[in-house]
Amino acid sequence: MASQQNSQSNFQDLLPTMADKLGGDGLIGELCNGFNLLKDSNKGVITFESLKRNSALLGLQDLSDDDLRSMLEEGDFDGDGALNQMEFCVLMFRLSPELMDESRLWLEQALQQELKHCY
């Protein structure tokens, strides 16, 4: 756990900056690109092996095997031991508290707009 806390304390959350610069669609496109870099090309999902092999491409080379396994476990909603594209994107949002707050605001604004159109 200590190594996970250390890696998280050194983590710089760039997703909010990316979202500001790219917009929502651009950010999702970049998340998809990140998924494609990390996935096992034969299986179409991110496995422990593919994450370990490709993590340096995203600057994650200093993470331990335990840290990588913890990331997979945290995002693996269906329990298959790997991350599909949706699980990966949800995990990236969950790991970005600032972006989660912004997402809530975007959702609230969108819902308010919808409600205005209903009345």
C-alpha cells in the first residue's frame, strides 16, 4: 500500500487540463488513444501483461507490479481481470477528482437545459 500511496502522491492530474484544451469529445478521443496504447492487441483489453509492457509509453514506468495490479483491480467492474475500454475511461475519470467535479457540473448543466426544453 505504501508504494501505491507514493505513486499517487507523485501523480500529476493532467485530465482537467486536457479537458479544458480538447473539450469533451477530444478528451474521450485521447482516452481512447491511451486505451489503445495499453491494450493487448490480440485480446482487445488491458491485461496486467499489456499494462506492464506498455506503461512506460504513458510515463508510468516507475509503478510497481503491485501498483499496476491495484489499478487493474480498481477499474475491473466485471471481474474478468482486465480492463475494457469503458472500464478504462471510467477509471481515468475516477482517478481525477477535479475532473469528476467538473463532470458533475457538466451533467447538472445538461440536465437543466433538458428540463428547460421539457417545459
